[in-house]
Amino acid sequence: MHDETNDQENRPEYSQPELNTPPIRSLDRPTLSLRKVTDVVDKVKAEVAKVIIGQTEMVDLLLAAIFTGGHVLVEGVPGIAKTLTSKLMAQAFHVDYSRIQFTPDLMPTDVVGTTMYNLKTSEFTFNKGPVFSNVVLIDEINRAPAKTQSALFEVMEEYQVTMDGETYKMDQPFFVIATQNPIEQEGTYKLPEAQLDRFLFKINLHYPNLQEEKEILHRFKSDFKMRQKEKVQPVCSAQDVKECQEIIEKVHIKDDLLDYIAAIIHNTRNNGDLFLGASPRASLAIMKASKAVAAMAGRDFVTPDDIQYVADPVLNHRIILTPEREMEGYAAKDVVQDIIKKIEVPR
């Protein structure tokens, strides 16, 4: 079996916290070869970095979501490359890409498709909507009413669309990236909890720092039309994604770490700072995502640091603070951090 020790020493740094000394591997558990996963990660990140400066955590979490079959909600002010990053990811993976601009007058059939009567054949045929793609960007998801948002419930959870009694399966990989603007509230509709729970992560993006801002200006000072986007080449296929998903499923996670995840989720349901806790879907999401970030870091086993790293993006959109805590200026991230500090970390 391939030895990953040397590969781990040369791995690039990711945005997750520095990991503790890896525990000794069990002699009865074979070492899992992660070269496929790390190669895909390196290639995709290198292509995206040709255009995007910074946002390393966003790229890492997007990759982790793709590798676990999850979907991502990205929230941030306009102009910080939410849409551009998703498009470049699709280019690097060499898969189909579609963009749906959500508006108040958008209908469910504009998303999933509609049944049309064919006069030539005297039969009804289903015309697939833009959601039938591999990477689907939903821009400003909170601008569409609940009726249109509900069109995503089935396809995001079950990877299929049912229309007039017929079921149409989605091609794999199927990955939804939805964006929303936290500043503009006029003409927006709050996403229901059932919709939010279907997103693996919610990524809160911030402005670039001063150094990153300077690099952006220097990179595009003679490229007003951002022609560098054309340099992003397809480096991975849908088959590569499938193989990475199969490898990540086999990443080892100890039973006491599963108990650790359960304790975190259980605490959200019995927490005086929270009005609504996390669902079992959240505990499964933490488990899957921690396996993905472990594999991306070149390890075939999960550590407590992996769990702590993904806890906030998995939970921040699933929990609801009490009105008192909101008035005091608390954020979901603060509560998640408090919960992590309180629960004993497995050794």
C-alpha cells in the first residue's frame, strides 16, 4: 500500500487550524492512499488562484462540499468574487455549469423545467430547466418567493426532479452554490429553516485584507476585462470527483469522535442561548465534512481539529439565537465556539 508519510510533509498549508501530532495508526487498519484527493485539490486550487486572490477558506470549503455531495450557501457583500469563484470551480472540474438569477417573479418551472405538448408527436415532453447541470449557481437566492425556493427542496436532497409523476435523476456530481447579500433587505424573502438545513455549509465572506487588495489591483491593472479567466483550464473530470468521494468515505473516524460530534449537536438543543438547535442532518454533515478536510490535508483519519474547523460553517445557518442574545449582539459563531470550549475533547 502506498505510504503517505512523505506526501504529508510536503502538503501545502490549508486554512484550518494547525493540527495536533497525529495519533499512532492502528496496526490492523490499512493506510488509505489519498494521492488522488490531494492531487485534485492541488490542481483545482492552482487553477482558481490564477484569478482569485485570497478567499482560501471559501475554496477549501467548496471543495469539501463537492467531495461530500453537499451544497453551499455563500453570504457576503457584493463584489467579493462569490459568483466568479463558483464559475472558475466549474471550469477547473470540466463539468456543466449553469447560473440562475433568482428574482421575485421567477416561477418554479423556470428552475426545474416544464412539460410541453409536442404537436408533431401528439405527446407531452419534459423540457429540462437550468437546474439540470453539474454545478448550479443560484444568484441571490433570497430574492425569490417561497414557492420558487421550494422547487429546490427535492433536487437538493434527493438529486432528482419529479414532474407529472415522472422522476428525472440528476447527473453526478450535482452541486448547488447559492449566494445572498446580507445588506440588501428590500425585495428579499427569508429562507425557511427547511431550506437552510439542506445546505451543508454557510460560508460568510468578508472583504479582502490590505495586502490582498493591493495584489488584486496589481494583477488586473492591465487586464480590465479579466482575460485571465480564460487561463483557467479543466484539470479534473466528473469521474475524478466520484473517485475522490469514494476515497473520502473510507477515511477513518474513531467512535469517540462520533460521540464528540453527537455531544456538540445535543448541546445546541439544550442551550439557553439558542431558540432552535441543530438537526441530525447537521451531525451527519459534520462527520462527512470532517472526513473531507482530513483527506484534503493528506490524512486518512479524522482529528478533533477537523471537527472543530467545520462546526461553524455547518451550524451557523441551522441554529437560531434567542431574541435576548441577538439584542446583546451575539452571533451564531460565538455560540458555536462557546459550545466547543465547554465539551471535553477526546484524547
